[in-house]
Amino acid sequence: MKPLKVDHVGIAVKSLDEAVKLYTALGLRVSHTETVEDQKVKTAFLPVGETNLELLESTSPDGPVARTIEKRGEGVHHVAICVDNIDEALQAARRAGLTLVDEKPRTGAHGARIAFVHPKSTRGVLLELCEKKH
Ligand code: ZN
């Protein structure tokens, strides 16, 4: 398993429209928007060089992003690392004794295979592992 890059930094926001306005005012542009039903979020990706900001707005008051905002307010939600093989990455995480949110990869934005590692085992960072379609 090889880590490839920081794919994106996820930012939880109350309003995607308002957040997009703010970041585009800084010169960023939206390359992709998508609703991921599974996670109850609307997302917008804004590329910055090799990586992206992923703005996340909950589509439901009981979604994970809404609950995070309730607890901690808006802000950095997760860091996503792209790997060449997510099954091997999950095995390595398991071997290292990390707590997985997802035992098996599921489908995220862009049809990528993703899995989250719990922040309690990563020094407070919700870590997203992702493997893009080749
Ligand atoms: Zn993400």
C-alpha cells in the first residue's frame, strides 16, 4: 500500500452557498459538486494545486456533519489521504490497532472507495482513506 497524496481537507459548513461565495472570493473555483446520500451531505470540491478543499453541508439535521457542527461548530472536519490500495490500507490500520469507523470501504464522492478512521486513534483527526478509480 502506498499513500499518494493529501486528496482533500473536508470543512463542515452550515451553508454551502455562503461558504462557496467566500472561498471563490479568494480566487478558488468549484470543480465538482455532489450530494452523497449515504453520508447525508452536499459537497463542493475546490482544487488548490494537487489537493482540494471539500466543503460539506448536511442535508439532514441528523447527519454526521450536522452533529459535528452542533458539537464543535463549523471548521475542519476531516483530512483525506489517497492510497493506491484501500483494502491494504485498512489492513495496515487494523494491524496498527487503529479504530475504524468503516470496516469495509464504501462509495464516496467521485465514486471513490473511502473509509474513515476514528479520531480517537489518530490524535484527534478524522482520517479518510480513499482510493480513486483508475
Ligand atoms: Zn472527504
